[in-house]
Amino acid sequence: MIAPLTRRAALAVCARSCAGAVAAAALDAFHLASPVAAEGLYNDSPVAITVNAKTIDSFLPHEPDQIRFGPLEFHGGLELTSPYKEFGGFSALRMAADGAHFVSLTDKGNWLTGRILYQRGRPVGIDDAEMAPILGPDGRSLAARGWFDTESLADQDGTFYVGIERVNRIVRFDFAKFGVRARASIVATPPGIAKLPNNKGLEALAVAPRGTKLAGTLIAFSERGLDAAGNLKAFLIGGPTPGEFAVQRRDDFDISDCTVLPGGDILLLERRFSLLRGGIAMRLRRLQLADIKPGALVDGPQLFEADMGYNIDNMEGISTHRTAAGDLILTMVSDDNFSFLQRTILLQFKLYEE
């Protein structure tokens, strides 16, 4: 069962080795070909779509009975496909408190909403799926103004913040009131965000929860915006102590998303792509919120790391929720880059909190 993954890894390596100009050209082609982008027209009505799901029953294919991986317990996964042409490229994820409803976004500037179906606590399908363009302040889609590389998502009591790579902007939505028809308002950001790399910029957002020293602060992480010491730039926006800090970069991993844990700490989802190290890898690292302040260099313990020997792909979105029994569940989603060489997969784990 390892062979298909190894082949996929090799194909992904080949595809990503020429990613720079090719990826940029593909995104430009989408921007020009899209009726929304080319004509400035829009339709904010969500479209009901069909999402097909194939269950992923083992996380480590050559050890199918293994479910415990350090502090994580595998609860199942799904390989997702859809005939809808805009499906794919999912770069962020937020789960509702019920553990079923979710909101995701794609790096072509679209929302995806839906509901995870469960059997005996394991995900088995997706229902009530809809997609819609993410709207700008004027009601046109963000893609129509070239702001299509939406990569990060944070939720503050129904107010959504979205980070846009390439242009390195942050926009805000009253999602609780308007849902996918909400229009963006632009968030003022520090000058350092505008100086982030074009394709390694804003990649993860979180809002510090109530009862913490940073309560209400929007925390923004770059994918690979490096400071003079080679560490990952991050920003505190609003709140009591705005400013810039850095995350220790280790083993050539980049940040791909984050989620806030119940105690307030931040769980980073990190990703590495290396021709010399077998392709794609993912890692989870925990940062203590108490360590984050302007000028700080923060680091934290690694919880788990997986390479292409595991059932992963280009993991880019992570979220948490609690079950009725009190278990803390991590849900992750991958970005297939709209490539037939990659997959859209959703994975769920219980996180042991001891």
C-alpha cells in the first residue's frame, strides 16, 4: 500500500520543482479566464455542489491498525472530489462548535461551506456543500481585483478575518450576519506585512481569546517571510500590544496554518517540500501564547511529524472543536493546487491534552 503514495510523492516532487513560474502563470491564466475577473461581474449566490468522499481508514498504510501517533489518535479521514470546476485548492478551515459544519476557502478566492457526516465518530462524507465567491468591499469578487490568493482564516465570534497572499492584505467579514454574501472591509495592517514576499506572505491567522493577555489581538503569521536571522516573521495587529515578533524556523519547515487551543496556546501546522527529503512533509508545533510579544523570538515543542509514507498531502488548513464527550478534535484539510497529481483530503485526530 506504500507504493501508490511513493509514486504520488515522486510525481508531486516533479510538479513542485518547477512551481515558481508555472504556478504564477496558472494563477494569472485563471484570473484572466474567469468571467468574474475579466468582466468585473459577480454573482454572490452560493452554488450547491456535490462532494464525493472516499474514506481513509488508516493513517499509516503499512501499519493499518495503528491509530496512536504521539499525542494524536487517528479518527479517520476522507479523500474528496467534486465535478464542480472551482472545487479544490483549500487553504484554510474553521470548524463550528458542533463539529460538523465548517467553512473553508480556496486560493482562488472562493468560500466552501458544508457539513461533515459521521458514523460511530468517524467522518464518512460531506453534505450540504456550497461554494461562492469571496466578495470585496464593492460587492465584486476579490478575484476581480486580483486578490484571489486567499490563504488564511480566523474567526472571532462570527467575524471572519481572511489573509490574502501575494498582495499581503487582510480583510474582515461579518460572517455571522451575512454568511458567504458578506462583503469585505479592509483591515489596517503594519508596514511590515506589505513587505512580505509575494508568494510566501500571509499564511495563517488567529485571534487571541478572551481571558488572555493578548485578548482580541489578531495574530498573523507569514509562510516564509524571513527576518535577518532567518526566522519566520509574524505580527500582532490591534489589541493591547501591537507589533512584530518571529517564530524560530526549524528544519526548513514553513507555516501553512494555525489554530487556537482551548487554553489559548497556538498550534502551528507546518509544511516542508524538499526534493532531497522525499517530497512533502507536515508537522505540528505548539506555541505558548504567553511567550508572544513584540520583539520576541518564540519556539515550541513539536507534537508530530509525517512524511509521504503517511496518508497526507499538501496539508494547509487546521481547526479544532470539542465533542460532546469533551474530546479535543483536530481537523486538517489539504490544498491540491488544482493538480491531478495531488489530492484533497480531510483528516481528523483526537489530541490528548495531558
